[in-house]
Amino acid sequence: MKKVPITVAYGDGIGPEIMEATLKVLFAAGAELEIETIEIGQKIYMQGNLTGIDPSAWESLKRTKVFLKAPITTPQGGGFKSLNVTFRKAFGLFANVRPCVAYHPFIFTKHPKLDLVIVRENEEDLYSGIEHRQSIDSYQALKVLSFQGTERIIRYAFEYARCFQRKKVSCFTKDNILKITDGMFHKVFERVGQEYPDIEKEHWIIDIGSAKLADSPESFDVIVLANLYGDILSDVAVQIAGSVGLGSSANIGDRYAMFEAIHGSAPRRAGQNVANPSGLLLAAVQMLIHIGQNAVADRVYNAWLRTIEEGIHTYDIFREGVSRKKVGTKEFSDQIIQNLGKEPEVLKPFCSTKFKENPKTNFSIVLPQEKKELVGVDVFVEYSSDPAQLAGHLKDCSESLILESIANRGMSVWPACFEEALLAGPYQCRFIKNKENNSTISHGDVVRLLDRIQKIGLEFTKTELLYTFNGMEGYSRSQGE
């Protein structure tokens, strides 16, 4: 078998120890890998590089297209950017795949039948990192979902289920509140799901769905979610399965892939030979499947399962009466190597060789053809007095645009007014086209409106153009409106 080049980063904290243990097992199992090592993380950050990666390291990643990464430490504050988010966006790693499996009775769990996979969108949502401070007491973060990004992750979830013989795909959203963003996610799920009649599909509102996941995780098989929901629930799922320390993650794109444990660098445990390498090792199993070395992946995973069965456990999963021996990082990996070629006797043996191909990642997505029309603008205005007085200032600012409503933090305060509503931050002043004077409006009308607002001494902090698509409003209404 020809050696496959991969890029490896040993990371920070416990990273070097668990990476060394992981690679030792892989090579003992017969993995055909050609390692290129790069340095990322805390040392690079401290050199003043806000991205945490030296520019020369990008060349290795572009060359190998496969990245096995140990945890790193991202300094707090100071403008330091998450390296994980940078990798995901730079290489189009749109799908985050996190298997969550219970290893009952050898690792404690209240849910012995848990066996699910969370497929999380990896590039959009609140993780776009678009935030603003508009005023002394107003902060905002933008939730950004694209039609293409949404359809791509949903199609990947169904392809994953089909390739790995999963029977059901569940979708979690909050579209009873976020009717435009999460509403689009739900609609795309329903439409794409029709193309997979062999797979059961269902939708849950995120709050009750989360409760169901925590209470009865065996009810789920594959779950597809937007970025933030997926990040939170994948940690919940792997924790109730046994331990976050066992969690592995594959970040998949059309041409590149990154594999990592989901836990952090745990600097307090560094250099003590106590860290559990399982999360990174199981991520490496996902990597082996990705590069077509399935037989090696099976050998590694089954040896790991056999070691877990034998009660040879690191401190984090050690349990009196169940575990037989508490071992360190090196001893744990040595025991896995001794068990290579063996299969578990109680747990279900792992067999990826029966899966003929990996899920598709290259999808042809056709954007809907819709008529887009500019119909108004929301102008966010700082004002310290009564909203009715603000309305008096604004009502004659434009002939082509008329003031329709004023809201504060999404709650209507004019003309509908609720006296107990907290007034904080800028007012959202909605102007819509004056149908009596003008059938259409332009960006020039908006500019003239803003100029007039400025001239009367009011400060606006932000604008948001309002559009309809095929006559349907592409913007939300305020509560109470």
C-alpha cells in the first residue's frame, strides 16, 4: 500500500503526549502514513501571530490535504482568533462529524444503547464571528446561514446515513422563533429529505429535541444541526455516552479534512503521563477510513475496544469495581498495541470494511430563482427619550419612505406600545416605501433618508435594507407588532 502523506500538529498542553501515543498505535497497526509536522498554537500566538499558525505551515496542509491535529491553547482576549475556525473556513471544512457511542458496561453511562452521529455545519451561523457594539449598552452578533451552506450540510448528513447504513436523520432548529434563518434550514431539510426515501426523517424544535436527546438518546441515529446547536449538543451527547475525553471529530470538506479530539489542551495535566489519548486515537480511526485504510482502522478500533473491555483504563474513566487497572498515557497505548489483532468479546466489533465508499461532498446546488425587491430600510437610532417623540422627529424625513414602526430589542414600542418593555440600546426605526408616491425605491432614497436623519441631529448606528422575495417579506416583524 502506498504511503499517504498527512500533516500532524502536536499541539499544546497534553497534545504532544496523546499525539505520540496515537501515532505509536497507528504505526504498530500497519498504517501507511508519511508524516509532515507543523507547529501551531500557543508558541506561535505568543510570537505575535494572531492566527496561531506560521505562514509556512499552510504549504504542508495544502500539499497533504489531511490534517491530524492535537488540542491547542488559544490565549484569551487580545484579538487572538480560534485556529479551528480559521482552518475550517480556509479549507472549506463544512461538515463536523462527531460519533457518540456508549461503551456499557465498561465505561459508566445512563444510556447503554446510545449510538448516534452528530453532523454539524461548520462554517456559518454565529460562528461567522460577526459582532458589533452599537452603543454603550447594546451588543449584537449576527446569525448568518446561507442557502448553499445549509443544503450542503443537510445533503452530507443524508449521504453519511446512507453510506454508513444509518436508518434515520433528525434535524433540530428553532424555527418557531427564528422563522427566516432556522425556517430556511427546516424547509431545506424537508425538501432534500424527499430525495432519500430509504431513510427515515424527523424534525425537532431545539429545546425539546435537546431534552429528548438527554433523556432518550437511543431514539436518534444521525442528527444534523447548524453550527452553534451542533457544537453544544455534540458535547452533551458524548458526555452522556461516557466522557468528553472519548469524543472524536472529523472536519470534512470537498478536498481537505481535519481530524481531532473534541477536548481541550488541559495544560494542568501536561507532562504527567495521565492524559487519555482515546479522543485523538478515535479521530485517527476516522482519518484512516477517510484515506481508505479501513482494515487498519478496524484493527485499531477493535484493539481499543478490547483494552476497554479488559478494564485497562486511564484515570478519567477508571471506576472501582469495573476497571481492573489504572494506567498512564503510555501504558494505555502499549496495551492497545498488545491487543492489535484481537476483537472485543462483549462490545460490538467495529467493521468499516463493509462500507464501500465515503459520503459525497461535492454537491451541485441550484439557487432558487426569485424576484428580489427593495421595499424599505431599518435605521437603528440612538435616542434617550420617549419613542413617540422620536417618531415625531422621523415621520417627515422622506417622501418615498414612511415611518412604519419603532422597535427596541425586537419589541414594538411605537405605534403599538407596551409600557413595561425595557428600553435599551438603539431604536429600530422601520421605514417602508410610500406606495402612494412611489411604486419603487432605490438606494438613493435610503441615502437621502439617512442624510435627513443626520441633519436633524439624530445619530444612527446601523442600517439594514428590507427586501421581498417573490412578494414575501425577507425580514422579521417585531414582537407585539
